[in-house]
Amino acid sequence: MKDHSDRSFRKNIRSTTFYWAGIGILAVGLSYSAVPLYRIFCQSYSYGGTISAGHDTSKVSTMSPINRKIKVKFSADTAASMQWNFKPQQTEITVVPGETALAFYTATNPTNKQVVGISTYNVIPFEVGQYFNKIQCFCFEEQMLNPHEQVDMPVFFYIDPEFDDDPKMEFVNEVILSYTFFEAKPGFKLPIPSYVKSHSVK
């Protein structure tokens, strides 16, 4: 009787261990697959602080600056497998909603091989994403650097003057623009879900 109970106990322990191990593996797998899908979804709909793609730049010629200054800080990161040196040329600039602004990042390939990268980006606070408009940007496009090559990458943008009409933006005086570069190996493509394909990714 005791042997039977011991066998049942050990069986239950193994079953519980396998169950939790399976849950852990599933969670890790979902987290890795969710990241690119989340980035693309957010990039198209300005969720999570990601800047929308495909803005109508014709608004640039008709918008009027407002009497308010916003400090934009710049951040640069690379994925663990990415060997580039990537950094902003300026730590921060002060902008006026309704006026265009220009900033630069620098990317350097310190290796002895050709490396292709692709970047994603977002803004903090997240709610500012819907008002942060890029006119020219290097994001979501493959960038190839030869061995020891260095390039300057411009970001031409503006903050929509409607930013000032949003009560949630009343106390927002500082914005962080953040880019992250990943290595785009041969055959690598950003997974764009069908519900996003109608939106231009620029």
C-alpha cells in the first residue's frame, strides 16, 4: 500500500513538473514571437508610444507654431546580437510644436564584415506618439554598412500643434525619442500581419 502511494506521489510530482516546464517554454516562445508583432502593430496605430507611419507631410506647410517649448531627448540601443556602435549626435534639443526639427544619429560598423541593420523606434511618454510626426527617418528600412564604415542618419520630424489642445499633454514638457537597431541577416524580414499591410511602413 505504501509503495503504491509513493508511486502515485512521484507520478504527480513528475506531471506537475512537466506541466510547469511546458508553461515556461510556451511563455518564452510567445514572448519572442510577440515582440516583432507588437512593434509592427504599435508602429501602425501609435500604441505604446510608437510613432505612426505614413503621415501626410502636406500639413507641414499649413501648420502654425504654438507658444510652447518641448525638450526632446535622444536614446540609442542595439540588440544583443547587433555589433554596430549606434548613438545620437545630440543628447537633446528644444522644439516648438508646429515647427520642423532635424536630428542625427551615427552608426558605425566596427567589424571586418558587412552588416545589415534595421531599426525600430518609439517615444516616451507613450501618449505623445500620436502627435510625433516623422517626415524623414531611417527606421524600418535596411541599412547596410561595410567593414569599419560610419554613417550619419537624419531624423526630420515635427510635433503636431494639436498636441497643445490635448488635456493629457498639459504637463508634458519632455519627450524621449528612442531607436533600437537589430541585425537583419540574409532573408530576414519584419513580420507584417495582414491587418497592417494596408498601412505604409516608412
